[in-house]
Amino acid sequence: MAEKRDVWTYDYKKGNKIIHSGFTDDPERREKEHQRRWPGGHLTIVGAAKTEDGARKWEETKHKTINPRRGK
């Protein structure tokens, strides 16, 4: 049986700057979580739905941006 493709990879952006990249099974919830930390941003889905394993591989190869420190 094939694995479910129910995980989405995303970039969380403020303007055109990528603040964070990751994966989630609930993009709306994840966007709200990020908006508490980085108000004014938005989540952009990258590519099609993936398996969790596929999403983890994508994340490993994704260029990591330096996240602003909390409280700043």
C-alpha cells in the first residue's frame, strides 16, 4: 500500500523574505502558530503534498535561513 501524501512543505515569509521553512499536516494551524512569533507574515506552500519521509528529505536539502532570535 502506498504511503499517504498528506504533508505539505512550506516557506513562511514576511514580504519577500523567507523567515522559516518546514513541513506540516495542517498549513492553516501552522501559519497561525508562526504569526504569533512573526506577526505580519504568511505561509506559502512549496510543491505538491508529500509523504512525511519526502517532506523530511526536502527539509534536509532546503537552504536554511537564520531565524531571528525570540524576543527581538
